[in-house]
Amino acid sequence: MDAFNGIFQKAAYECFVSCNLARHFRTAGLKDVATEAFLAHTNKLDAHPFWRTFIFHRMPMFTQAGLIEEATAQAFLADLERLNAKGEFTASFIVQAAVGTK
């Protein structure tokens, strides 16, 4: 799990930016900044195409970029498939969004 979460900390996601989107947008000169946060959650890997696409179909990109080792990635994905088959899979992401005008 640490290796998977580390992908986003290393490359695609600055953990503390999303919590401060409004401040960053205002600092960038945007006005009328509005923010919204929501929880994306599932208990089934195939409940929506997003989950398998986000977790499985992007893994080759992560391994090729050196963000996670191939063996670790394959073990992680196999574990998720096992958990899903047993009805024990769960995943969630906090999504933060902000918009503003220039």
C-alpha cells in the first residue's frame, strides 16, 4: 500500500496542495474562488470503470516511470483482485476541486 500511495507523492500529486487550492488560486490572481471536496469511494473494483482504469490500466505507466517496481506493482494488483473476489475490496479518494475567474 505504501508503494502505491508513494506513486502520487513522488510524481503526480503534491499532498498538501489540494487542501490549499483556494489560497493558491487567490495567490495566482484568481477572483471569486470556489472550492468543493467530495469522497470517491467503492467496495467493488468494477462498480465504475474509473476504479479499474485508475488503479490497473495506469500501472504500466507508473512502473515505466520508475515510480513503483514491477514486482511490487504486480503483487499489489493481484492482492486487489483477490480482495475484490472475496468481497473485501475497498478504495476511496478525497477529491478537491477549485475554480476561479481571472
